[in-house]
Amino acid sequence: MLVAIGSDHAGFEMKIDVIAILDELGHEYIDYGTDAPQSVDYPDFGEKVSAAVSCGKVERGVLICGTGIGMSIVANKFPGVRAALCNELFSAKMCRMHNDANILVLGGRIIGKDLAKEIVRIWFTTPFESGRHLSRLRKICLIEQKVAKTKIEKTCS
Ligand code: RB5
């Protein structure tokens, strides 16, 4: 699997740990930065990874910022992106089984290195269950198309 990975300064160290797990699992990756612990703006890195997933250049993505919240907000603006913030194991498993999440988001200031590594392992090895969950994902696609076509005032009643 080809994976895009990115972080801001608050996720920089954890990104190195996550890359080690990607190597262990045999996945290739494109590292979109950041490349140093100096302060940067998370939307810049969230955009690069999310665009790569959205256009199909890579199959999955991993994003890390301090809480994981900023990166999640950015990532879920992109068509076809299903980004899931997982700071514990249950969500990491369920967002793959039920939501076919294609971007994993981690909070570098919330969880420790060992838990992060375990979350990444589970997220990459858990398959999508499909079945009834597929029709729900199709509904999300339809909403995405509707929102793209319609002015937001019209969808807000
Ligand atoms: C950076 O200080 C911090 O705001 C960022 O990493 C992230 O937590 C934003 O959601």
C-alpha cells in the first residue's frame, strides 16, 4: 500500500515513530513533512496529504498534529476523504470496519508513542466490513455531491 504521511511540529516526533511502523508493515510512503520541530501551520501539511488521498495518488494517509483536531478538520474538507481521529484502539478498529476511513489522524500531544504505534498497526490491518456499511458510505458520497452543487444556505433549513 502507498501511504501519504504528514504532521505539524506537534506531531513531528510521532511521525518518525509511525514511519517505523509503516516500514515494519511493508507499506511504502510519501513523507509530506514537516521535516523539523520548528513551529509550522498544520493546514499546510494536512492539505498535502489529504489532496494525495482525495485524487487517488495514494491509498491512505496518516496525519498528526497536537490534538489531531485541526488535521481532522482540514482532511474532511476533501472529496472522498474519510479522516478519523483515533486516540484509542477501539476507534482505530471501528473506523476501518464501519467507515472505511482512509486517513488516520493522531494527537501527538495526547497519546504516547507506544499507543500510537499500536493504533497504527490496528488501523492498517483491519479491513472494511462492507455490507450495510457500504450503503451508508454511498449516502455520504451523495451528501458530498449535493453540498458541492448547492449553496450552503439551501441545505441549511
Ligand atoms: C499547534 O500548537 C496545535 O494547535 C496543532 O498541533 C493542533 O493541535 C491543532 O489542532
